[in-house]
Amino acid sequence: MLKVKVINRSRFDLPRYATPLSAGMDVRANIDEAVVLRPLERAMIPTGLSIELPEGYEMQIRPRSGLAAKHGITVLNSPGTIDADYRGEIRVILVNLSNEEFRIEAGERIAQMVVARHEQVEWELTEELAESERGEGGFGSTGKK
């Protein structure tokens, strides 16, 4: 299990995994009063959490499927990336893609956090790339099946 240092300045418990095989942990809105998102409006919602990830890891901030499906609320820059060298408070950029106002209450679960390993690349400039079955096929080129 990966250990990650965290500062919790919110009044809520730390995010935790809901089931033994969960990939993400729900994160809560650390706000003093409700925030109302009108249709197509966005807001940065504080979590009260700051973290220190090990080198080679990132934290992804992803939408909660229930908020997206039932209310049209999603993470605008999905997935948001928290880099290993960021030490500020984690804030979630939520957007309301529905036709109705949505009220975010203090302590509401607004997004999920997933910690992932990543690599950095070193570019190797070339004039040719190896052939592949797909080639230059882009959007929709692999068919429906």
C-alpha cells in the first residue's frame, strides 16, 4: 500500500475507499455555505486537503458518476491532475451541464480521487515511425465493433 502524506484542514474525515476493490475515493466539498451552480456555470470547490505524493505518481480528480448521470454535474478539466510537487489545497472545478440549478452542500461528495503511477518521456526526434495495423486512422477509424 502506497503511503501519502496529507494535511486535512476540512471538518470532514479523510477520503477513503468505499469497497476493497475501489480505485477511487470520494472527496467532499469543504465549504461554509452552499454553492449554487446555475446551468453552464462552473466553480472551484475547495476540499481542505493538501497532499505530498511520491515522485512518479499523480492524483487524478474525476467526476462522480451519480452526480453526472442524475444532475449533469461533472469535473470540467476531467481528469484534473494533481502533480507530485503541488502542495496547495486541492480544489475541484465543477460545471453544471444540466438545465437546472444544482446546490452543493457542505460535506457533499463532489468528485473522486484516483492515485496513479506515471512516467515522464524523453523525446527521440526521428523522421519515420514504425508501421502499425491502424496506421494514421483517427477518430472512428476502428469501426463500431
